[in-house]
Amino acid sequence: MNPQEFQLFFKEMQNQRAKDTKAMRELFEECLQMKKHTEAVPKTEKPEQTMEILDSSLTEFVYDPENNLTFETWYTRYEDLFLVDSSKLDDAAKVRLLLRKLSTTVHNKYMDFILPKHPREYNFTTTVEKLKQLFGLQKSQFSLRYSCLQLTKPPDTDYTTYAAEVNKHCENFKLNSLSLDQFKCLMFVLGLKSEADFEIRTRILTKLDKEADTINLEKLTNECQRIINLKSDTSLVENKSHENQVN
């Protein structure tokens, strides 16, 4: 190989080496970018793993309305967990997760209530509404408002505990939904404390419960008069019957 051929060969080798070096550099940069992209993408959890993690974050729901342990108060505590943290779960999985946290007594009562249907036939929203209905405060709105107005601080209760109790009763009072007519009717019934008003008070409370949205003082007054007339007519019939028997 003469000097001229050697120089040409050496030049081709340099060019090929430069091309190989460039290709290797490009390949290295591509691998580096892929690694960065892989690290940036968060690892996805399987639905089963998500269920177990969320399950461990929930306490069991036990129904105790006397101590204000209702489903609504329990669900309010974990609402974000069901709506945000479990957003990757489908609706059926949310229902299963919810029912897993019901105590045995509560779960059995719910199952009996929805028969002959199965829990999977209801979506998550409907399931929550049914549980609120079944395991809520089993008191009339009048009873809740009456309890609020009768609230007093026990001597052995600290002010923080008393403030929490006042806050709870005032929330149950639902002042925002109380109309002026309803408030007047409430005060009307609260004043019927005499034993002579027992029957009228009982019937009026029934009417208040059934016609809460349309009741007013005029209707209550008319109802009182109707009850008095009814009692008078009943007494008249009873006296007439007694006179006939004597005769």
C-alpha cells in the first residue's frame, strides 16, 4: 500500500469512527431521556391495593344515635376519602369498600331493608342516601328544635364541651330552612304545657310533622278548634247515650 492509498484509508477510518461516536452519543442521550420520563411517571397501584390502603384508613361505622353517631356524621368525616382518594376506583368498588366498614348489625339491617335486591344493584350515591335514611337521627324536626331550645350547661361540663354541644344542636335546628310561619307554630306548641292541652298538643305535633312546609298559625288555631268541637260532640253523644240507658 503506497502512502497515498494509506492516507485515503486512514481518512475513511476517521470518518467512520466519527460517525460511530455520534451514533453512540445520540443513543446515550435517547436512553437518558427515556429514563427521566420513566422516573417522572408515578407508579400506578392496582385497584386491590388501593382498596386495602383506603380500608385501613376507615374506622368501622357503629350506629349510636343517642351519642350522635349517625351514618351522616361518619360519612362526613370520610367524604373526601371516598370522593377524592378513591377516584381511581369504579363505582362498584366504592360500594364494596363502604359496605366493608359497616358493623355487622348495621350491615344486616341494610341487607334486610333492600331485599329482594342486592347491594350491587345500587350505585354509590344511592347507597349513601339509603344509609343516611336508615341510620340517621330518628327524631322529628320539631323534636330536634325543641331539644335545642331546652339546652342548658351542666355544672360539671367544661365550656369547650358545652360549646360543641350547642353547635351540634344548632346545626340540627336547621335555622336556614325555618320559615317565619314555622317558627310561630313552634312557639305556639312550646307554650302548650298544661295537662289540659295534652291531647291537643299531641294532635298538633302530628299535624306539624305532616304539613311542615305549609303549616301556619291560622291552620293550627283552626285545628285546635276542630279538636275542641270534636270532643264536645263526642261528649254530647256519650251523654245522650247515657240518658237513654237511664231512661
